[in-house]
Amino acid sequence: MKVELLSGALGAEITGINLCDTSANNIKIIKDLLWEHKVIFFREQDISHQEQIDFAKCFGPIEHHAYVKGLPNHPEILRIVKEPYEKNNWGENWHSDVSYNSKPTQAVILKSVEIPPIGGDTMFANMELAWETLDEKLKNQIIDKKALHSSLGMSFFVDNYAGMEAKKVDIDEYSNEHPIVRTHPETKKKILYVNWTYTKKIIGLSKKESDELLMKIFKHQERLELTCRFKWTKNAVAIWDNRSVIHYAIADYFPNRGLGHRRIMDRVAIKGDKPF
């Protein structure tokens, strides 16, 4: 096994591990790497849909997306599609997946199916390090506070993406409150748990006070020294600890610049726990 760091903040590319091997020893090695590096990457992993699902189940129960249907024969897999003429990427702003759920996603296993010849990288930022490096005055302002996270509704997830099929839902938009500083269940580290996309208000503050404080936090979270960047190749797999990182799918392959390309990714998410 070889581990190559992507940056000083987080991220590692791993070679010499077969993701089809779901033995207890192999899964322990992968989990240890994940908790240490927050996001880990594996290239040339031509795994089937069922193999991706079986591997994900080693981390916990599979989570189904609230708004978007999975593949017809493998509903556990949500296929993320950007058509060549579309201008947006699914997940193109800083976020932690489904932080609006009462029990947000634990981890995500994302496999590249079709990638553009240029562009379409994904950025990740370490939110444990974001908390450690946050200004002490800001830390004292938020340490015991909660924030409201909103799901934003069905249209946010499907309107701009012809290849994403909506589910029938009873509630279009819903929200949950979580600690701004949560504790990682495994590592016990503190995590700065807000994000630009879904976090809408700090509980107990006026809108003006909340907006100003959140903006300071968001600017801190996106500092380049907290990030790593992954350039996709076909059949690459990324696994990220969704509790410890935020991520950003870069939509830099613009149709109006002659760079319109299809991008297809297969996503499996693992159920998480209630933040504390």
C-alpha cells in the first residue's frame, strides 16, 4: 500500500488497495485512513454497481436521497449527471451533504463514470482544521450555539439537471438545528459544522447578527490552506468523511466557451448520526 498526500491540510491518494475486498482487515485499514486524512482517493477501481453498494455497507446502512431517485436497478446509487449543454454542477458550492437532515450523512463513496477532458475537479476543506485555526473571539461567539440548516426544496436538486429524476415527496422543504461546533464520534475532534449552501441562521441571533457572523465563518472555511483538490480520472473513487469536511464540485467546463462536456458520477451515501 502507498499513501500520497494531496495537501498539508487533508486528502490522500491510496494505491495498493482493492475496494472489492470487504474483509474486516481491509475495511479497518480504509477506515483508519479515512479518519486520518478526511478524504481518500483510489484510481483504476472498475467496480460494479453491486460492488460499490457492498463496499459502502461495510461503513453502515445506506442512505437514500430525499429528493432524487437512484438508479432503477440499484436505487442505493444516485447517479449525478451534468449534460454537455448544462452550466451547473450538482454540488457546485461549498457544502456538507444533507446537513439539513436530523442525522446527516456519515460518509460518501463517489465513483467517476464519465469525466470531462478538462475541468470538473472537486475541492475539499478540512473542518477540524478550520475549527483549530479559527480566531479565538469567533470561537467564543459560537462554541455553544446552534444553527438552522435548510434542505432548500426539490427544485434546488433537479431543476437545472435533465439527468436527475425527482421523487414524489410530501414535504418540499424542511430543516433541522445542529451545533455549530460538533464532535466527531470516532476521533472526538471538534468540527466547525456549518456550510455556505445549507446553513441559514444562527439560533438566538437577529438576522443581521447571524448573517454577519456566518459570513466570517464561511470566508474562513474556504481559505486555500484548509483545502485539497482532486482531478478525476475514469473509474476513480473518492471516500470522504462528511462530518469532517465540506466540498465543492467545480463547474469550470463551460458550454459557452466550447468546453461543454458530460460528467457522470455514481454516489452512495452512508447514514450518519445526530450531531452533538
